Amino acid sequence: MSHPGRLPFETAAARWSLDETGVAVDELLDVQRLLAPGRPDRIRVAVESAGRYGIERVRAAAAASCSGDDAVRQRAGLLVLGALGIDDDAARDELVEAATRLGGSGDAQVRTALAEALGLCSTDGRTTTPLLELARDADPMVRL
């Protein structure tokens, strides 16, 4: 059954998972817009969320999402960290740490999101090795 306004992967539990202040993590990361079809301006989505809720809260939610087991949340967290990491050293640090855990993910969409996020922060030399590894990925969807 389809629900207007919801992405097909959403569950009630995922929508209402709260951060420590009681805000839904999916709302902090704006997962609806971030992962919408048609490749939205992900940098704008992340920056708007950071402006609305504070960069520290959004960064923490993104890092926590990368540490979880849900591939959709991992993708969203990586994309937010990549977008924020353009100007935020702490987000870039979190992204590099997540790259060590998620570079070998069994989900090609997670690896694709990782490649996109690392590419946004490619001026940081720590992203070079994981980006080169992803460029040689067996899945053509992941390769840059």
C-alpha cells in the first residue's frame, strides 16, 4: 500500500527514530528530499538541515546513521557528511571514519553514496585511497 509523501523504504520505526532531543533522525537529515528521485541538490538539502537544526546535531545524526545497520540511513548519513564536509572539518573526519567501515559494504547503493560523498571532500588527502578503491569497484554503478 502506497502512502503519499513517503518513500517506499520507510517504516514507522525508521520515521520516528528520535535523536537525544526528541527530533526524528530522518527529519534532521531530511531523508525524504535527500534521497528523492531525480538527484536533488544534496549539498543544499544538507546545508538547509544544518541551518534549521544546527550543524552539530545534523552531523551527529549523520554519523550515527552511518554506524547503524540500515542501508538507507547509511546512504543519507554519508551524503550529509560529504556535503557538510566541504566546509566542516568535523564532518569530514566523520566521513573518513565511515569510509573505513562502509567501503566494503555489500550494498552497492551505500558504496555509491560513499563515492559521491568522498568526491565532495576530495581536497582532503584522506579521501584519495578510498576513492581509488571505489573507482575499481566490481559494480559499474559504484565506479566514478
